[in-house]
Amino acid sequence: MRFGVDIPFVHHLGFELVLFDGGHSQIDYLPRPEHLNSFGVTHGGACMTLLDVTMAVAARSVDKDMGVVTIEMKTTFMQACRGRLESRGRLMHRTGSMAFAEGTIYDAEGRACAHAVGTFKYVKRPGAAQADATPA
């Protein structure tokens, strides 16, 4: 499954899109050694990126032609994120221009490790804006 757009940082981290439909998302992630912190667990910044992308994908899943940009995000770390991770997102509410989403990271044993809520703004992709300006 593909994200619908090229996101170099997501490719660099190795995120795997599993679900992208109906206000829901799932991204699997096997952190590499360079993604760990000094305690040998997934770095908080990598976890926050995973949650940000998971929520953004959930928001985009109801209108896959639109992009989203993060307006605000709050993350709670409940325990260390170890090993292979699964992040699930859900679009909680949508207006014409804004999305409100949540996401949770689970470890290989199914334990919740981190949770986030975020606000996203829907934006037209650059190619879409140019297409709108092209005369028929």
C-alpha cells in the first residue's frame, strides 16, 4: 500500500502503510539502530513522527486528493516503545478545512506505548492548484 504522495522522511524511517481508509490508518514500523535513543529504545522524535504521520493519514483517508499540514499536536509517552511498532490513527472530527485526529503506538505485545491528538489543516496539493489554474 502507498501513502499516495512521496514523503522522503517517511521512506527514510521505513514506515509501512497498512490501512488508509474511512477515517482510519495503520502504519507499522521496525526501528533501525540509528532510530534508538541512548537507552536502546525508539527515540521520542521517531515516535512523534510516527504519530504525526499516522494521524495525518487518517485525516487524508476521507479525501485522498487533499494534503494536510499539522497545526498542533500533543503527545503522551506511557512507556518505552520497543521492537516492532504498530501505530493506529482515527479521524475524530472534520470540518471543511480542519481535521481532529488521534493516534496510538502499540508494541509487539499489544501494549499502548504512546498516544497523541492533533489538529490538521486540509490544503490543496501544489499540482492540484496548478491544474485548477490551467484553462480548459
